[in-house]
Amino acid sequence: MANGSDGQTVDQAEQLALLFPKDSIEYKLLLRYTQKKTHSQPPQSNGVGETKTGSPTKLRGHNKSNKSKKFHLQKFFSCIQPAKKKPVRQQASTFPSPHQGEVEQIVNRLTEITDHVHFITSDIETDSDDVVERLVELIREHGDKLNEKIERDHMLRKNLQDCFSYTFFKQVTQMFMRRLSPEEHPTTQSPEQAKIALTCELTSRLNTMDCLPMNRALGFGAKYLQDYFTPWVIEQGGYEKVFCTPVDEDEEVH
């Protein structure tokens, strides 16, 4: 089971990801991207919004009893929760966050890029015990049916629940990128654009897994974008500049 350490403990990385500000541009992009991809999938595929939230029909009959329970739970947790600390913002806050319209434009461009990615199916079946390698193969081979496959593989499901940390997320993302053949790489103005789009796609697929806490993958994905791509994005003038600038403009993305 690959779950190494690179100077930062799993607990510290998880805490950072879970506390990652949901108003950051990285998180907003991933959330909207995931929503857009979910709504574009056929009904039988596992969508994030469908698998991670309760059915309104089922909840309606329990509203009255849940109100009193919710009140007591809120009172209980307010006693045991430590004082909230304001999340530390890093480089993502050094440029203005795009408004909702710009977020939509950026996500539209990201989905345009990933919609043209078609993974080449391998004839060789991987029966590896390495959790990272096994998960990457499932992501490539089964896409929107990833959750269904993992739910059937009880051992893999248990392993993922035990080891899904930020370090593990990085290992999966990096192996996923390395496995891409030249034919699978999307055509973009710069390699960074393609990698950002592919990171969004990978995060979206991981977020469909029922065996993980809701939106944990989004937190890890947002942190990964900030760690590996936001410095470059800042140099280019921001995400809207990178993804919303017309291709025929004189000023290119480097």
C-alpha cells in the first residue's frame, strides 16, 4: 500500500485540506466543475450531488423529529468544539477572486479541454496490490462508474477509507498524469492548462466515491491546485486570464 510521507504528516495535510477556505478560487472551480460534470452524466452514472446528499422525499417525513435532535446536537457540539481559527490563506488570495460569471466561464473552458480527452483502454488487466496503481487504473478504465466498481471491491474500499490522505491524493494525481500517453494529452496553449484541467477531472471522479467523507477530495484537489499551479497562474494574471483569454490574442500564455 503506497502512502508515503514527504515532510508533512498525513494528519497535518488532512487538517489543512479540510480547513481549506471554501471561498478560495481553487475550491470554487472544483465545486462548479464537479457539479457541471455530474449534471452532464447519464442518470445511471454516479453523480456527486446524487450519491452524497439525502433525498428530499425521504427527509420530508422526518423534519419535525430532526429539528429537536438537531438543536440538541448543535448544543452538544458547541460545547466540545475548539475555538475556530481563521484558515491561513496562501498565494490564492494574492489576486482578486473571480465573480460567479467568470467562474462559470473558466469551468466551461476546463470542461471543453477534458471533454476531448479519451483514455486508451489497455488490453492488459492490472491485478496490482498497490492501492494507488489500482485506483488509477479504475479511474482510467471505468470513469463515471468508478464508485460502482469500488463498492463491489470490499478490500479496495476498506484500503481507500484507511489511507485516503492528502499524500495519497498527490500520489494518485501524479501517477494519473504519468500514465497519460501523448495521444491522450489534451491540446492546450500550455502544459499547465492541460494539467489543471486534468486535475479537476480526476478530483471530480474521486469525489463520487461513497466510501470517502463528502467533498474531502475537493479539499485535497483545491490544495493540490494551490500547491502546484497557483504560483504559475498568478504569474499569468489569474485563472480567468489563463482560461478566458481568446487564443488569437497577441499576448500568449507561457
